[in-house]
Amino acid sequence: MAKAVVTGGAGFIGAYLVKRLVRDGWDVAVVDNMLRGDRSRFAAVASQVDLHSVDVRNAAAVTRACDGAEVVFHLAAINGTENFYKTPELVLDVGLRGALAVVEACRNADVPDLVVASSAEVYQEPPTVPTDETVPLMLPDSLNPRYSYGGSKIVSELIALNYGQEHFRKMQVFRPHNVYGPDMGWKHVIPQFLTRAMDVKDAGERRFPIQSDGTDTRAFAYVDDVIDGIIAMYARGQHREIYHIGNDHEISVRELVAITGRVLGVDLEMVPGPEAAGATHRRCPDISKMRALGYAPRVELEEGMRRTADWYAAHRRSLLENALM
């Protein structure tokens, strides 16, 4: 079997990718120090995974994990908007030094292929929506810690595309857009909406506070669709290319509140609030490049929200306990 390495393989998207690669017949190694990851996410295939509990910034340790690999999928990062504001130094350190260590490890272990996860955050407030891969990347305010993540992803792309351009047979960057699904943690909009709406329902209330006025838009992509996209990109995409992976169905936050209410059976009364500094008002990817490779998102938002809500309802108590630790 060919070997694939997934850094951040115990994270949300990483663990779904690990499970898919195992099912597809790959010999899979995971690099994750469990700072934010949880090995239970890939428990169903754990016996078939070679786990390296090391820091992605440790090039020597990552090199050992990459020995004999055909491809490295580099997904390790400190994600979550709350983390961007609270721990920007760590976000930057893992993003930049992790990317350097992975490229060095691939060179040292003679890995021919590298796939790097970037983010829609590299655009911040894109000038055109839907946004294609040629839109200039943006760092609007270096004083705002929110941009620690987007900035780290911009540099990660530069490192991967330039440091390794003479080494790799295939080097690709994908920019995921608003991925959601079961077991994604709680510091993201959909799990926060779902768990807060559950609290509102339990309390017999309707008021549902949000940031801003609900007119901001996003295009949410269910995690299974995103994994299909990563696999399709690696199989059929080109060397030194950048691809958007997501869904191009744009909806407003107001609509997301309504869907949350329908999924949970509660009539939510949206209450507008102050806007967060540096908030992005519209985000929706142009996924034409991926559609040309045969990719198409299949899971409608309301169905994906139902699947996600079922998981959070079943795990709500443990998530709340962990959030307080």
C-alpha cells in the first residue's frame, strides 16, 4: 500500500481525511501532538493508523513520520476564531514554523507529493463574491490579532509553493471555505449556534443574540463533501495549483438562524448585536476549478445541519464540560 501522512490528523477535517484514506486503501500515518486534536475522532480506524504524537514544528520528528510516504497532507494549524484573538502568537508559530518543518521533512524523506491546507481567511473581505483563486490575498490590519491565522496561511502557501517548487512531483494548495459537520469542536459558528439554540429551547425562550444584523453571508460546506474534494484534487488536480474546496450556495446569517431553529424545532427570535472588529461581511467561493475536476457538493445545508445537530445533542454535556476546563 502507498503511504500517506496527515499532519493535524486528529483535528476535525484531518480525522475525516484519515478515515477516508484508510478506507481507500492507504497506509496512513498521523502527526498530531493532541494540543487541539483528539484521537477519538479516528477511533474507528485507529488500529490501522501509525500515530506520531509529536509537534508539527519538530522537523526531525516529522521527517521520521514521513519515511516512505508518497504524499503528505499538511493540515496542522491552530484554528477557531476565538483562538485567533486569544492566542495569536501560538497561531502564528504553529502556522509558520509548522509549514517550514513539513517542507523540510518532505525534502529529507524524499516525499514526492505535498498537499497544503490554506483557508478562506487569506482573503479577509474579498473584493468579488463569489471569489475565485486569483483574487489578491489580504492582510488589512496587522494590529488586529484576528489576522494571525489568515497571515499564517498566506505565509504557509508561500513556503510550500516556493521552498519546495524544485523538489515536488505534485504540490497543491487548497483553501477550504466554512467547513462544518459532527465533532468539529465548539469554537465555530455552526456548533455555537446549535448548542446555544439547544439552551434557548431548554429554557423555553426564543431570543437568540447574534453578532451584527444577520445580513452577513457565508457558504457552508459539509465535511464529507470537502473530503471528496481533497481526494479529487489530489487525484486529478495539477502541480503548483490552488483550489477552492467548499460549497457555492451563499446564505445569510439570518437564514442560518432560521435553519438552526427548524432543525431543532424552536422558533428563534434573532437579536442583532455589535459587530466584531475585522468581521468579514460576505464569503462564498467560486469552485469552478474543482467542478472541472468532477467535484460537486452533495449535502444540502439543512440536511448537514441535522446530522451535525444530532451529534452535538448526543455529546453536548461533555462538550460543555470541556469548554469550561
